Amino acid sequence: MNPYVISLFLFTLGMGTMLTFSSSHWLLAWMGLEINTLAIIPIMSTLHHPRAVEATTKYFLVQATAAATLLFASTTNAWMTGQWDVSSTTHPFPMLMIVMALSLKLGVAPLHTWLPEVLQGLDLITGLILSTWQKLAPFILLLQLPLQNQMILTYLALVSILVGGWGGLNQTQLRKILAYSSIAHLGWMMLIIQFSPALTILALLMYLLITTAAFLTLHMANVFSLNALASSWTKAPLISALFPLVLLSLAGLPPLSGFLPKWMILQELTKQGLPLTATIAAMGALLSLYFYLRVSYATAFTFSPAPTPQTINWRTLPNKAPFPLPIFMLLSILLLPLAPSMTTLI
């Protein structure tokens, strides 16, 4: 694709998200979501492959369904309450429809079935945009809603944590593993959003940081499956040595950065008198930890004990790590000592 055209689409993508960020009116927020969706569709279809076309079509249909449901729910709320403001959505029926529509946009279980298939059909950079930037606009709308005493959020969150853990157990494709990782992390964010929105923002930022490091590492090594990941150490030994730490941070293993939001979320759930919910979430995190350990083992421990007899091109022409990758990688590993200051801010 022409660089000017791709720049135009990326600018439109950012503009749609910013429009949703700055809107308190449902029509403007819906318009921003639509601009955002229409801008990413051409970017997703730049890879000339049937899987990419299939993923683009699935994504368009799912997002169109979610946007239509959101528009219908906001119109119903305006008819019942006389208010178009996002923060004035008080009637339970429109509120339920809006939560379900935004959950479909995000890929929260049980409305998650499109996300692994769509992410599997995209290249890694487009998958990175879909897994990070595309989460921002729906989350900013969720944060503006009055979500007190919404038990549906707790049910959706627990199902997402469990489905994200179970779904990734037998996967060998790295993009599907990261998709189920996204579903599990969305569950953690949805679990705490009605009790502490600041913790939701912290968990979202930490997820964006660590997921960016994971996608950039896979893009640099140009690997898509567990089998290919086993030979990535020959391209960049240092990055391959640090990548398991990024994965374990994504799993929330102490003393890495990813442990911070899960630790604080479990603490807040206990303060709210929900020890059973916190226990189920913690047990679901152990399921996710298993497939992160599988990927870490394939990266760090499954390499040939002797050099190959023939000369291979990628040995003589190693890939250089992109500039932001070391920064994201270090931040995704070393942020836990800042926990006291973050706790004070929250």
C-alpha cells in the first residue's frame, strides 16, 4: 500500500478514537467508533491472502453488529430518559444492551469467538493495533458509564478469565495464544471496573505495554508458531533470552511488572467483600500461566545442541530490533518497584 494512503488510514484511525475519547454524547461516540472501524478495515486487508480477507470480513460484520446494537440501545435510553449523555445512561435495559455491545467490540467472553480467528488471519503489526489501540475507545465508554451494582460485569469478567485460560491451552499458533491472552486480560479489567476505574486504567496500560513488547518481539523474529519460535534464538539471542520474562510478566508472575495490576485487583476485590470472586480469578490466572510457560519453554530451552552443518541466510543477516522494543521490554519487566507510588496515585 502507498505510504501516503496508509498514513491517511492511520490518521483516520487515531481521529476516530480521539472523537470517542472527547465525546459525552452517544451519537458522537458512535460516530467515532464507526470512523475507527472503517479506517482499520483497509489496513487489515493489505495482506493479500484469503485468510486476511476472511478476517477482515468477520471483523467488519462483528463490529457492525456491535455498533448497531449500541446505537439502538442509546436511542432507547434517550427515548426512556430524555438524555443523550453517556454518563446519564441509567435505565437497566439500555445499560445491559450497551454493556453487551461494548463487550462484543472488545471480544469479552462469551462474545469472544471472533477474536482468535480474526487475529490469526492478520500480520503481527496489524494484530498489534487490533489488540491494543482498538481496545481504547470501547473502554473509555465503559469508564464513563454509571456501572455500580452491575452483576453482569462480574459474570462476563469471570467467564472471560476462565475462557482465556482454557482456550489457550492447546494452541500452537502464537497469534491465537495472544488472542486468548487478550480475552483473559479483558476479564481482569472488566472485573474491577465498577469498583475502581483507576485500577482498570492501570491494568489496561500495563496490558498495552506488555502486549506491545510481545508483538514487536515476534515481528522482529518473524515467527508465528511454537515450532518456529524454537529457532528464534539464532536471530537475536538477547531478545530471545528476555522474551520469556515478557511472557511471564503477561501471565502476572511476581516479581515482574504484570503482577502489579493483578495483585492490586485481588486486594480491591477482597476489600469489597468478594473473596470467592477473587479466588476464581486467581485460579483462572493459573490456567493462563500454563500456556505462557509453554511458549517460554519453546523460546528458551528448545534449541539444537550443535550448530547446523549448512549456512542459513538468517544467520548471516540477523534482524535488528526496532527502536521501541528494548524500551517496552524493560518496562514490561521492571515496573513492580514502582508499586508504592502507583498505589498512592490510585
